[in-house]
Amino acid sequence: MSDFPKFVQINEEGPREGFQFEKGPIPTARKVELIDALSETGLNHIQVASFVNPKRVPGWADADEVVESYRRRSGVHYTALWLNTKGLERALSHGNRLDIGGSFSLTASEKFLARNQQSSLEDNVARAHDTLRLYKQHGIPLKRAGIMAAFGCNFEGEIPHQRVLDMIQQLLDICAEHGMQPEVFSLADTMAWATPKSVRELVGKVRARWPDMTLSLHLHDTRGMGVANAYAGLEMGVAIYDSTVAGLGGCPFAAHKGAAGNVCTEDLVFMLDEMGIATGIDLDKLIAVAQLAENIVGHPLPGSVKMGGSLKALREKLH
């Protein structure tokens, strides 16, 4: 495929992803400051917190306080991450502060699953059933299903494409058993093994088997392949991407020495702008927020466009 999407949906995960990964404590007020600034850029989906065990992810010990403190802007969907029913129940306790949409993932690497969630594949499947029952009980629509570590694993190596396809079918069967159908299916490059070639190959195989499935990509940038992999996804018609402003974050259980976060939001938006693909996002405002993010964490972040600026601004200056 080479018909690029006309519009790309950007799901901003910088606050959740970044503050789970930072080594030093970030004051709650500064987390809220970043969320409020992101809300002014045209982003319409911001993942603001993670309801996880604070002993394992101390950066989100203040998740409840953060969720109660940011300014909700009309038209912006504010979401949170949870990995189990306890986390979901915490999210539900915040009433109209969050847009609760159901999601669930299976993990293609059992070794990573053990590190990330202290679970086996059997536990992962059992928890899927429990979570979907809870969604039905509360009338929560299933917005997203996905496969983590879909492109490779730092503990198991290459993940066979057939395993990913089998797990997609397994997850779809579980959803069907509960009378649910995910609106979007996510392929996550959790440990940055994807390359443009593997993105094209795996997305192509998924498209061949489920041509009507709406796909999204969750791409990490540890090896500098984030934007290149997103471009490969665009070539395959994928129009939904997770990203993090300034390249915040990384997976704390992936055993990287210097793991970057997801593909950087402003770098991705810059590329899309230059390709004539709409996002609804103001790049110059986003660059300012990326610089704010760097100030908040107190060290350089990997995003490139926040340093080089947008070509639009340079063109206007030159003319």
C-alpha cells in the first residue's frame, strides 16, 4: 500500500509514559502543568496517569491527585492506564474526570510478561476474561485491544509473526465470548525491535487476514526508528499512533540502558505536516510544550524538532 491517510489520530501518552519512567520524583503540580499545556495544542487524546502499584511504579503514586487536578478542556479525551481490575476500579472512582474506555492487551513474550506484570500467559488470558466481565458490568465499551511485544523482545528475541496472528485471533475470540468487539487493535513495539521492514511485513499479514480491522501502532524510539517505523505504518494505511511529547518515557521493565519513550509527538507531527497529512495539532505550540517537558524532568529529552524548530516558522522568517 502507498495511499497515505488524509488524517492521523495522535494519542498523546507523554504524561503517563514519562512520569512512570523518570528516576527522580516529579512534583504533582508539574505533572498537572504538562497536562494543561498539552491540552492547549490541539491534541484530542491525552493519557494523563497510570493506576498501578506505587511500589513497582513510584512515579505514579500520586495518580489520584493528578487526575483530580488538571483542567479539563472541551473536546479533549483524558484517559488513564490500568493493568488489572484494581486499577480499573481506581479509574472508575474518578467519575467525570476521565474518559473511561475499555482496553486490554495480551503479551507475545512470556518472559516480558513475567517481568512487566508478574503473570504467565495463562494468567494474562484469565485476566482478559475478568476485565471484560467488569467492562460489561459497568457498561464500558471496548475501545481497544492489542498485542504487546509484537515485534520482538529483549528477553526472548524475535517474536514469530504467526504467534502474533494467533494471539490476535485468541484475543478476538475472548472478546466475542463476552459479546464485545474492539474498535481499534493495537500492535505495540514495547521494546523497540521494530524496523520499517518488519512493520510493513507484520501489518501486511494482519491486513491480509483481517482487512477491515482498524489498526494502531505503539512505537518506541530506543534505536531511533520511531519516525521511520511510523512512516512505514503510514505506507500501510495505519492512521492511529501513540506518541510522547519530547520523547518522554520508556518501559521500566524492558531492560534498556537508555530506553527512549514512544515515537516523539512533535517529530511525528512535523513529518505529517510536511506530508500534508492533517492532525489538528498546532506544531509550534507543541514544540513549546516539549521544551516545557524537558524543563520539568530536568535533563535533555530525545525529541529533535524541539531543538530545530518547525520549517513553517523558518519559512515565514525567511519571507
